[in-house]
Amino acid sequence: MSDLNCECNDKGKGLIENFKNGLAVWTQELKTIFSKLLGNFEVCQLEKRLEREYALLGKLSCDDAQGDIELCKKQIDFFKEEISKLKKEQAAKRDVKRRDNQRDMEL
């Protein structure tokens, strides 16, 4: 009779532990998705700014607008560097996540 009570308690604990583990996995996945979305949004915004700088550079070179061509070129270089840095960071995060997942699967 006491063995029956033990099994019931173990099943209850197993259910709670599974729920906790599932909740932890779900939370981690939401964090990952949110992080990817923010990173992609930031890259997209920088690419839009880069396109505007290219358009401004074209206008400046045709004397259709007033401004400093050198400043515009520096801005373009800055945006290119930032975009490449962000993409490298995202790729590094994906690689780390992939390695962690492979390591977890081997356990």
C-alpha cells in the first residue's frame, strides 16, 4: 500500500518537473526569437539609412543638394561597417546556439 503512494507522488513530481522544463525551454526559445527579431530590425534600419546616404551622395555629386560629400562618404562607410558587424554577431550567436544544441543532443 505504501508503494502505491510512493509511485503516485513520483508521478506528480515528474509531471511538475516536466512542466518546469517545458516552461524553461519555451522561455528560452522566446528570448532567442525576440533577440533575432531585434537584430534583424536593427540591420534593416541601418540598410535603409545606407540607401538614403547613397541617394544623398548621388544628389551631392550632381549638385542637386547642398552638403558635404566627404561626410556623406564617411557615413556610408560607417553604416557598411555596422551592418557587417551586426551580421557577424548574429552568425556567431547562431553558431554558438547550434553547437550548444548539438552538445545537448549528445547527452
